[in-house]
Amino acid sequence: MKKLVLAIGLVGCCAAAYAQQAPTREQAAQALQNAMHREIQSMNNQQGFDGPAATNMARTLEVKSLENCKASGSQSVTCDVTTNADVKGNRRESVNRYEFYQQGGRWEARLPAS
């Protein structure tokens, strides 16, 4: 009986750890690039918006690290993400907080709800 209780506890523990799992740096970079491309598409019709420049910046986005990842729901995790990107010829590093969630078997990203 003790073994059964222990096994059930381990299954619950593993399920909780899986639900709070964070994306890898590569998965986070792809998710952020996808989110940026969606945003660029929605802004393309605005006067004065430089879509090609924004698209080039999205291509140069590099995720350096994901830290302080915490479950922000049953299917999402929020992390502090350090990124590098070329912006108008200058390499910039920044840290922002993003929410990652899985959809269709892949990681997606969005700004966390405030």
C-alpha cells in the first residue's frame, strides 16, 4: 500500500513539474519571433510604420537567457527573458517579462496580462 501511495505521489509531482516546464532558449526565441511577426502584421497598415525594418529586427532576435520562470496558469509560464537584437544597426540587450504557453504542440509567447 505504501508503494502505491508513493507511486501516486510521484505521478502527481511529475505532472505538476511538466505543467510548469519552461521552453528552451531556442523555443523561446522562436515563440518571441512568431509573436513579433504577428504584431508586425497587425501594424503594417499604420502610417509611418516601417514593416521591413521591423521584420529584419525580428530575424535578429536572440534569447540569451530565461530566468525566474514561474507557472502563471495551468498551461503557461512567465519568465524574465534577456534578449539581443539589432535595432537600426545597433546591437541592444534588454530584459523583459513574457508569458509562454503551448499551443498545437509548440511554444507561443505574449506579454503577461497586467
